[in-house]
Amino acid sequence: MTGFPTGIMTAGEVREAADGRRFEVVDPATTQPIASVADGGLVEAAAAVDAAASALSTWSAASPRERSDILMRAFRGMRDDADRLAELIVSENGKALADAKAEVSYAAEFFRWFAEECVRGGGAFHESPGGGTRTIVTTRPVGVAALVTPWNFPAAMVTRKVAPALAAGCTVVLKPAAETPLTALTIAAILRESGVPDGVVNVVPTTNAPGVVEHWLSRPEVRALSFTGSTPVGRTLLEQAAKRVVNPSMELGGNAPFIVADDADIDAAVAGALVAKFRNGGQACTAANRFFVHDAVVEEFSAAFGAALAGLSVGHGLDPGTDVGPLVTETAAAGVRRLVEEAVAEGARVTHQASLPADLQGYFFPPTLLRDVSASSAVMRQEIFGPVAAITGWADDEELVRQVNDTEFGLAAYVYSRDLKRALRLAESLEAGMVGVNRGSVSDPAAPFGGFKQSGLGREGARMGLEEFQEVQYFSVDWS
């Protein structure tokens, strides 16, 4: 892969690190380096905030239509460059090409959605209850926003944060994951080509994420933090943000249940389960983690799902026909392997498993189906983040809900039932911010993405995604 930026992007320029340091980006399917990227440190972190702060007054004063037009050009730019972006995602992330193409399309939609949303004015005007005054409610950009994105969706997590921030009139400093910085840098280049002024979008790839982000949160110019990642890291960042009362938005871990009722359409449930579990090889915060299948249909569902799972093709994401690529690192693969081994030691059974070609060199783990899994097993209580499905049976609705909600997480959930009233009643009882009802996907730029409990704070996408980067202001006007 060639033709993408590999430097730190501040004030409209691509720069090297002050100390000349660089780090390698590795293809997880081959374990071979694909690029060397400038390794930003505190000097570059400070320069990024300086650039964003300098550009803020001009960008926030730009008209909504001007910002909208730039975001729409970025949407078209991503769409026109979709094939190259998808191949880049496969190379640094490992996911199958079909998954990468779908991600690019989804990611670009955030630019289009917020291009449309930022010209739809909000606010209010009304008479005060006591009379004599009028209240005018308006919004303004919060200021410089610090954005921290993960490796599992290197395009979509960037656009889901950058698009609403720019639409609101904020400038941004972005730290992409060290595993996948190339996609973020390429999207920043597309934004610049689309007319984003210098300093509005600044990107600092780094192997010193804690130091860079802590510096940003210490700066008075930074007024918002948007983070996607693990719950433990999110807690640490919340503590740091609290010191300066920085506006936080957090999309954290998940442990999504996939519920199949006794009246479910089994073919539809299996199709939905394949999407909910194996998109990006299970490396998604919304991935189905715990499968609760009614006793009356657990054998039928397990047989059909297992057969489909075992037929998935595992390999390099660019190889034709690949369904599931590698995990992102050897550490990730080892963690999934350990969870499966522990579950089996506790009595679970591996009933179906896809085959791994003998010539694979990367961080692969085969799609695996576990049966008879204990509710207390780590594979049911931890986020797997890999291509493993753990099935347990159920019979009573109340007991099901108790088990499903017995977790600190509450991001996504899935319910399958032919009885829509029953499905919605189950959905309403679940402590999850998003519930897919008879579908295996919940993500949509026009819908509020986020969770309950330890799965995060705030929402991304929809109108709420824009509001995360705005402050509310009102004027009390004498009307006597």
C-alpha cells in the first residue's frame, strides 16, 4: 500500500516527530510491517492544541452552510476513494474486504448526515411564565475537542466523532489507535482536500497515548473529550477530565446478549447472528457475546448456526471469499484462546469450528461455537472481542431478563421473536442503550449510538451526536 500520509498532521502540514521517532504499522494477517508512521509525543500534542485553538474563532464563525458544503465534499471524497480506503483498512486492521467496504460506506455517511444536520437550526424563543421577558435559547460550539478512536473501526470511529464536531463549529485534535493510524491520516487528508481550513483537524499518531491525551486534557483550550475504547481506560480519562470539568462523551465496552425466543424465525435468527457475531471477526463493542436461546429451539438454532459458522472462510482480508480475517494482535488472539480454554475446562463443549488454512501466518482464531456454557463463565461475563459464540438455554422470561441484565455493561442487545409485541416487551426490559429487534445490526448515523451503565456516557450519531459538541446559551430579554 502506498500513497497515504504517514506523518503528524498539525496546522495543515504533515510533519515528522521532533525527535524523529517513528513506529511500524503491521498487517495482522501476515505480521509484516506495511508502513512506518511518525510517533508523536508531548511536543506534537501541544502543537496540535495550539493549531486547533488558533483556528477555532474562524471555523466557529463560518456559516452552517459553509461547514455543510465542506462535509458534503468530504462525503463524496470518501465515496470516490472507497476502494483504496477499504484496502488500507484491510491492510492495517485485518478485517475481510467486504467488511471494510461496508465500513467505508458507513463512515462516509456520517459526513453526509452531519452536513445535512448542521444547517438545521435548533434553539427556542418563548415568553417567560411570569411575563415581562422573552427567553431566547441558542447553542455555540464547545471549543477544541479531543477525540480518541480505537482500531476496530478505523474509519467509522473517526468520522462519527470528527463530523459532528466540525458541524458544531469545533476544531479537533485526534489520536487514532497506534494499530491503525493510516486510515485516520488518510481521512484527514480527504478533509483538507475538501476545504477544511488549516488547524481545524489535527492528527497525532503516537505510541504514547496516555501522555498525549493527558496533556490535551490539561490544556484550558480543550473543552470536550470524545473517547471510544475499553471501560477501564474510559474511567481513567473521566478522572482526568473531571479535574478541569471537560465535557465527556464515552463509548465503552459491551457484552451484548442475543436472545432467541421459542417462536423466532430460526433462519432469520441465524442470519442475524452471523452479522451480529462475526462482523469484523467479533471485534466490535456491539458484537453479540452471549447467546440465550430458548430450550424449545436451542438444538435447532445451534445446529443451523453451527453449520453456518463452520462454513465461514478464514484468511487474509484481501483474498477472494474471505469471511473472517485475523484478530488485531497476538495478544488479542491469545486472550480469546484463553477464554475458550477456560470455558471448556468448566464444562462447555466446542460443537462447531471453522477450519484454519495451514499456511496462515497472522493472528488468527477460528470461528467457534460453545454449548452448555455456565452463566458464571468468564466467556459469558467478559467482552470476548473475537469470533466465539457462547450459547446457553433458557425457559422463563423473568429469569432470562435477570441473567441478561446481570452485567456491568449495557451497550447493545438483540431479540428475535415472531411476536413483535413480545419482542418489544423483552427489549424494554433490557438494560441496553440499543436493541436490534429481529435484526443483527444496530448502527445507523441517523440513530443515537450509546449505552447504559459502564458502557458509556452520551450519544453519537443523530441530532444528539451534534449536541455533544455544543454548549447551550440563553438570553433573557426585557419585554416590558
